[in-house]
Amino acid sequence: MKIFSRFRWLWFIPLLSSCLDEPATPVNTYRANFESLWTIIDRQYCFLDEKNIDWDSVYTVYNARLAQDTVSELAFFDAMASMLAELKDGHVNLLSSFDRSRYWKWFTDYPSNFSSSLIYSERYLGASYRLAGALRYQRIAGDSVGYLYYPSFGDGFSDSNMRYVMKYFENCRGLIIDVRNNGGGSADLSTRFASYFFPKDTVNMYMKHKTGWGHSDFSKPVGMPLKSHTGLQWTKPVVVLANRSSYSATNMFVCRMKDAPNALILGDLSGGGGGLPSSNELPNGWMVRFSSSPMYDGAMQPIEFGIEPDIQVMLDAGDVAKGEDTLIEKAVKIVVSD
């Protein structure tokens, strides 16, 4: 299949027919799919300017890569996946019936700063940890500190679950919330979880929406309200543990908790993922998922690149050898000294 000269108009060109109102059928060629994918990102992806990506140059590179007489379906998919990887965005995927592209360097290029074997040791959660919905919790440090591990915002919890957790920790000096390696899930759960730590309603996140095809065509910022949970509040100190694998909805939670009155963020830069995902279909039926609406913190700084911790602490190999999690131990000291 020849790859012909570049065009910038939409790939669905109306066909002349006796019925002018009849919708055109997209042409399922490598050319049509390439043009469609490139154009969707060019017009709807929200971080091209924020990341200083020259999308025109990306077109030139991948157009040349496809300019050959024969391209297999697998090779074409891999080329398009590689093109999308130029965005360096974990929210961007190309989905077919035989594969799903993914970009993982947003966390694999960083220290993990987490060990599941440590948190499930008897020093922390242990084998007999309690489980309320998706919340895993245990009293640690001589029952003086509450420790709660939430592995995924894709798994839920209820107010009743959280009420039991707070009751169990009522005599503790404070609470450690561990969202390391929590890759995200439901934005609504993320907001609800944060609501237990704010004594009043607040707006500390914003979103913009695309208003045109230009890379910087966005609406004015729209506030994302956080409604305080009036019937259930934790008022003692809380330390949130985050690492680079705290992504998407978890990144939102860390951003919210950065402004909670009794909270500190401890650990490493969170993973980012600050663009609300959308999806489009290509002529061949493949789906492309991409970030379409950028989100910002209360100071109108983008959260796509992660949230800086209040206190940076990295997992120390010497502590690990002793069976201790450096971040949890530091958090315990903060709580008991408060």
C-alpha cells in the first residue's frame, strides 16, 4: 500500500451520490487510519503545548516510517503505538482486538519506593489485617498509629466502611494513608476519600475543556468542588504516602490532600496523569484513548507531571534489610511527635 502525500483535512471525505444526505463511509486504509489517529491527537489531545511536543514533526517521522509498499497489520499497530508513545502519557492507549498499547516510562524510569512484602509483614499490616471494602487497615507502633493501605481506586468503599475504620483508630495519635502503587480508578472515589479530611467545602482543583481544534483552545478554568463530609471527619494528624506509581485518580487524591488542614504528603513525586481521558474510534474499529481535559491544582499548576511531596523520603536499602519501611517509619515519627 502506497502512502501518498500528506493532507490535513478530516479523513471522512463525503462521497458524491444521488442521496446527498447519506453519511460517508470511512475508508479503511492504512493512510486513512494514520491520518485519523494523527488528527485526533492534533485536535483533541490537551498537553501538546504543555509538553512542548512538535506534533507536525512527529507526523513527518511516522509518515516516512510507513512509506513503503507493504505494511503488515501488526507492524502498522506497532508504528502507531510508537507514535502515541511520543506523548509520554499513561492515559494514552491504542486498543485493537489483538493488542493494547501502553506507556509505562512515567513510573518505570523512577525508583519504586515501595515493597509489598514489607507492608504485609507483621510490623505493619500483617496477615490478620482488617478489610473494610477496599481499605486494608491495622494499628501499628504499639497501637499508637493507624495505618491504612488503599491499593486501588478501582475498588470501592462506603461511608460505613470508613466509619468503622475511624472507630478502630479513635485512640490512635494519628493516621497514615498509604496510596503507593495505587494506579488510580474512580475520580469520584478519590474525591469522596478526601472529603473525610476537610472540615468545610473547598475548591482546590480546576479543569479546562477544549473549545476548538487549536492546541491551546481551552475554556476558562472550571472549579472542581470538594464537598466536606459533614457527618464523618478525621481531625487528627494524617500523613499520606505516595510514590511515582500513585497515578491518575490517586494523583488527584494526593493533590486534594496537599491542602487538607492536618495532612502532610510524604514520599516521592506522584505519578501524574492529570488529563481526563476520552476515546475515539478509527476507521478500522481500533479505539484510541487520550487525555482531553487538563486538570490543575488550587494555584492553577498542572497536575499532569505529578505532585511534589511536603517531605521527600526514599526507601532505604538498609532499612529494608532490617524489615522496616523507611516511609512508614518516618510517618510514624511525625504522627507521634505532633
